[in-house]
Amino acid sequence: MTVDKELEKLSRLTPPAATPEARARALAAAMQAFDTAENNATAAQGNAKGWRQSSIINWIWSPAMNKKFLAGSALATLLVIPAAGYLAIELTRNGLPIIDQTEIAGNLSKSEASKQPAATTGQPVAVAPQIPAGNVSLAEQSVAVAQALQDKEAPALAKPDASQTSEYDANAALTNKPEGSAAALGATKRAAPAAPGIVPQRQFAEPMAAIAPSPVPPAEGRMQMQLDPNRERFANAAANPIKSVATDPVSTFSADVDSASYAFVRRSLTGGAMPDPLSVRVEEMINYFPYDWPGPDNADQPFKATVTVMPTPWNRDTELMHVAIKGYDIAPATTPRANLVFLIDVSGSMDEPDKLPLLKSAFRLMVNRLKADDTVSIVTYAGNAGTVLAPTRVAEKSKILSAIDRLEPGGSTGGAEGIEAAYDLAKQGFVKDGVNRVMLATDGDFNVGPSSDEDLKRIIEEKRKDGIFLTVLGFGRGNLNDSLMQTLAQNGNGSAAYIDTLAEAQKTLVEEAGSTLFPIASDVKFQVEFNPERIAEYRLIGYETRALNREDFNNDRVDAGDIGSGHSVTAIYEITPKGSPAVMNDDLRYGAADKVPAEASDSAHHGELAFVKMRYKRPGEDKSALITTPVNDGNAVATVDAAPQDVRFSVAVAAFGQKLSHVAAVDTYSYQAIADLAAASRGTDAFGYRSDFLGLVRLADGLSQR
């Protein structure tokens, strides 16, 4: 009774006004409560006594501690704020999304708090009210916070269904939310379905956001939060510059037979978006198409070069020097035995229709293409690597196909361990004088173990010394690591392709299986020397990531590209003749710019435009061989239309690639002009690749005019 009388007396007293010092102590107490809760939180839900949040709220919100009694008091400041902060933290810990209650100010009643809008997703939400502004006391603000928490408690603690949990969209949560609010701080990304055996990480709000509003910083000082679902990384570089022949007459680069960029560009355009300029590698777009270049007569000379000089369609004052290389095509009856290891990414990120399911269909196509005495092994990786299939002859095709069908996604991506296991199997089944190759199929997301490009590059470089090559096949969108794919392929004496459809798998793994699997030369390098008497400037179109130093050409220790059976390689230079108004560089005031090297001045070489050299190694050899081709006026045609059909089509592809990657040289050359040039040189187009290209040009034209 004595306590009741004392409380009654206390209730009739006028409470002291909340001072700044009291408020500071209250906030400090709230922060201490948060720290204590975080340090002692060992259970995912509840506490040692088994109390629910509703029990805690009801306990605090007893009749003896009502709003009338506590409103405006310093005691309320010290008691209620830590409790409200603790409750907000506990609700946040349950992983529920947080929304603002911006209308608590001006009306602190329970009925008004219950009218606040719910989340648009329809799922239960926890409430993190903003403290109302104005002349409302701090204790009344705290009462409003705790009252709102109590009002929303029941639906917040209801168990959300799986579809609601997985479909919560942080972009929607951030839309129209005040910067600095609990919603803006708490919603960080769209939740994805968890991979089997993987517990999804919860996203926590800034704890103090439930207690005090964050000030809105000035626009110039705000951190912009961008929730980009894509994490692609592309291997590319700035477009090659125009070089002066007087100072830099020699161009050196590694051969390329990759085609990943074209397929990625196609997928972007058919999906209704212009491709990322960094994803466009012009040489890969040009070399995507089969061309009927003249080839060598026998395997003794694996290459034949054909050079055409023609007017530039997009610049009347320059010319194009088109260099086409065709590799010797091994007859199917003479193809060597193949020892293949399928290294397959089965991580959780591969659980999409255009990833693992497409991958499985692609490898089924390839198995059906192999000969009965070829062997196939399968290694998977997702956290840990595992051997799914030991080396098995294709004569037992049903066993191989069954192993492919059983693949399921789940786990993180530990690619390095998988690579080690795959090379061990390839070494175990090594075929002397045959094809020994690891075929890595992935979305490129290596996020466990040695995952830097340099670490994996070093592993691949060591393994290729055993005569085992590498092919890299990319799948899907969202986290494609094209940069790593290119690094691995280039350093594993192999190639990289991007598989976006089953038709692309058919092209890469069936129709072009010879060039994919059977190398006829390794470390293939190009070097072109221009004659300063005839050519003032030049620009190599593409091959930015394949550039080599001049001295690398004769250094057999320097790795370069590899070319497979029947494959073609095309390189195009835009060249500026001496005296053309298109010359961009002034003559040098000092030095020997007006002098020509003695070799170029020799009468035998006087009429040459350039001199093309190729170095290559035969399979299994360490010393390179040299092929040379002089370029003179006999290689030139007077008009674009006079150039061979395949040359014109490849030039149209080169123009398209440059335009997509924003190369200034083709700014004034329209998509329609590109389409016209390609249509006039389409030819027979047995597989429809060139017709599809025309469709992509039209799509780009339409998308660029939005």
C-alpha cells in the first residue's frame, strides 16, 4: 500500500522538462542496451526463459507504467527508450524487412498508428518508426515508438511464407523512402533462394535508425546506393590508337580464335538492351563467322594467308588492310583420339535454366559427336571438388549421359580445387599424340579458394606444361566473370566461348568441334611492318587484349594463341596512305622522319605497303616456324564492291563491333549502312549465322534511337 500511495503522489507532481543532458543520457542508455543485446544474443529466436516479444512488451506496458503516468518524465526517458530500442533490434534480428512510420508525429494514439500502410509485397513487416518532430516530448516520442511496435507485433511475428521471403525486393523498399530512414538502411539487396545446405545471410538495419532519425545529407555528399543485380567482369581495354609509321612501324599481337563476345552481344540485344561496351571485343565478333578463305594444300604448312587492301567504307581517305588466315583442316578419319575431362560448375549460382540445364544439354550434344574410342571424365565443383565419372570410353555412352543427367546445383564455388582435380584426371587418362583437354563450363563465379585471376592463371600455366589444354565455356548472366574466362583460356592453350542457346552449343561443340578440340598450331603470333614510304598511319581493329611487345614475336617462351583444325583468323588494319588528308600526326621537326630504312628503300621492296609475318609451333614442338607474306599493290582493289564477298561481310562485322564499343572512327557510319554492306555480302549462309547478324544490326539500330 505504501508503494501505491507513493506512486499516487508522484503521479500528481508536475514532471520536470526533458533536458538536453537527459536526452543524451537516454540515447547512451539505448546504445548500451543495443550493445548488451548484441553481445548476449546466442539464440536465433526468443531467450533463455522462452519469453516471446509480446510477453516482453506486455510486461513493460503494465497498468502501473501507462502513458499518462510516464508521458514527459525524465524517468520515461531512461526506461522506455532503451526498451523500445531493444524491441526494435530484436524484431530486426528476425530478418523481417523494415518500413517507416512517418505519420506518428501529430497523432500518438494506437488507432492512428494502426493505420500506417503495410509493405507492398504483402508480407509481415517489423516497424521502425521515425521519432516525430515538433514540440512532442521525448518520453511521448518513446511511447509512440513502443506503442507502434506493440500494434504491429502480431503480424510481424507471423511466419512468412517462402514465396514472400524469397521475393522481397529491396529496390521496391528503397523506392520513395527518405534517405537515412530505417527502410533505406535495412533493405540492401533482393533475397535469393538459398542453395541446398546454405543458410542465407540476414540483412540487418542500422540499429539506431529505430530510435532516432538520421539527418539527410546534402545531395553532393550523399552515398548513392546502386542495387545492380549483375556482377559481370569483362576482359577488355581501350580501343587501339592511331599509330604513326614514322615512329612505330611494327604491330605485334597474338592470334585469337575465341567467340564469347559475339554470343554475349547477341544475348544482350535479343534481350532488349544495348550491350556493355566493355563486353564487345571486335576481333571475336569478326572471327565468330566461318569464312571460305583459301586454305593450305597439306599439313606441312598449316596456314595460308590472304591479304586484301580495299577502300574504307566509313572513311574515304583511308584504306583497310584485311589479313585472312585459314588453318589446315584435319580429315575426320585422321583425327587423333581425345581424352576429355568435363569440369562442371554445379554451385548454387548455376541453378538457372540458362546455366546448368543448358550446360547438360550442350555436353550431351558433344558426347554424341565423339568417337567410340575417345574417353570422357566428369569433375564437378561447388565448395569441394568431386569426381562424378572416372575416365570412360564413349563406347559406353549411356553411362556418360547418365552421369551428366544426374548433375544438380548447390553450394559455393571453389573452382581452383576443381581445376586441380580435373587436370589430375586428364593426366591419368593421358593419350600420347592425342588430344588431352579439360573443358571448363561455368558462369565464371570463382569465390572460394584461390580466386584471383593471377592465382588461377598460375595454376593453368603450370598444368599446360603437361600437354593438357583448356577450353572455357561460359553460361548465363548475372555474375559472368568473362575476364577470368579469358585469362584461363589464353594461358591454358585453349579458347573461350559463351553458350547462350542450344544452337550456340551445336555450333561450338559439334559443327566446329575440329577447331575446338584439335589444335594444329600453338603460340601463333602476328607481326606486321608498314612501309613509311607508302603508309603514314595505321590502326589495328580489335585485339586490344592480345597485344604483344615487338620483341615477343621472336621469343618462343612467350605464350600466344592457338589455332585448331580448319579454323580461320582474320585481322583488319585501317591504314592511312602517305599524303592523305586523314593523317592525324604532324611530321616530326627533329629526327629522321623523312628518312626510310635501307631495307624499305631497296628497289625490291619499294612498292610494298607492308610485310606480314606469322610465327607458330607445331603440336608438341618448342621451336617456332616462320611464314611471311609481302603486301603490295597487287593485293589492292579499287572499290568496296570489288572486294571478295567474305571480306566485305567481315568488314561489316568489324564496323558493327566498333560502333557497339563506341569507337569514334565509325561515329558517322550508320547501322543502316552496316546492314546494307552485310546484306550485299551475305552469300549462301548455310547455317543462317549471317541472317541472324542482320537481325542484330536492326535491333541495335532500334535500341540506339530510344
